[in-house]
Amino acid sequence: MDPLSQVETSTSWLPGSSSDKMVAPFSVQRVRETDTYVKVTDIRILKEKDLAHAVSIVEPRETPGIDSTPVNTSSLLSLVSYATNVSTEGPITIVSRDGASLCGAFCAVFNCMQQINMDDSVDVFTTVRQIQTRRPEFCSTLEEYLLVYRALHGYVGTISQNIYENM
């Protein structure tokens, strides 16, 4: 039995726009929702009389994957682009159905893109293995690893034409 099989988006577990949701001892309030190239839901989490904790929940508009031909990496790259360019004081939460598949690919692509921008080189395998030391379920399938690789391949192709690749 898969308890998450019925969950398509965060809308099913977040409070409505005009109501709060109680998850004792916390109260969750939806502040706003935008749906551009990624869906962003800003919420506030309150614990009794404490200060509110603001969180941005980010979801892709479509599920990235290698099931389609050509491989759809645009939604994954949109998530990374949003996280890179957003100016927020609070944390950003990337949501995926199982809590690992999209999140693992996101972390791997985000870290690899930072390495490319800082060092002009990247080792995708080593980056994924470093992430897996903390979260072994991240990028645990060949499909997820290929999604990371193809997203980075597309990214590298857009930033420079003079790139050496060891394939």
C-alpha cells in the first residue's frame, strides 16, 4: 500500500487560502500561491505564541523524468533556477511524491551547477555519492542518475560551447 499514491500536489495537504490547518501543536497558514514556471506556495508555521516561521514550498509544474523522449529536464532545471535566483530569508522546500526521487535529483543538479560555476569542472558521480552519504535514497536508481546527468548536459551546453566532456 502506497500512502502517497493519492497525493498529486501539496494542495491536498495544505490548508485552503482562507483557513488554517492545525497539526498539534502547530498551526499552518497559507500566505500566497504563485504558479509561473514552478508552483510556489508560501506558508507560515506558528507554534502557540511563538514567532511565525515562513517556508516556501516549491513544486514543478510537471514531473520530470526520463520516461518521455526526449528526456524532459526543463522542470528540474526550472526548480534549480528558481532556488538559485529567489531572494528569501526563509527555507525553501522542494516537494516530491516519495520525498526522495525529485529531491535527490534537485540536490545533485544544484550542487553540480554550483561546482561548474565555481570550479569550471564537476564530477557527477562523486557529487551524487556525497549526497547519498547523508540520504542513501537520493538518486538511488539509474533513471534518477540519468535525469541528473542529462539535466547537467543540457545546462553545460547552454553556458559554453568550449566544454570538454568525458562521457
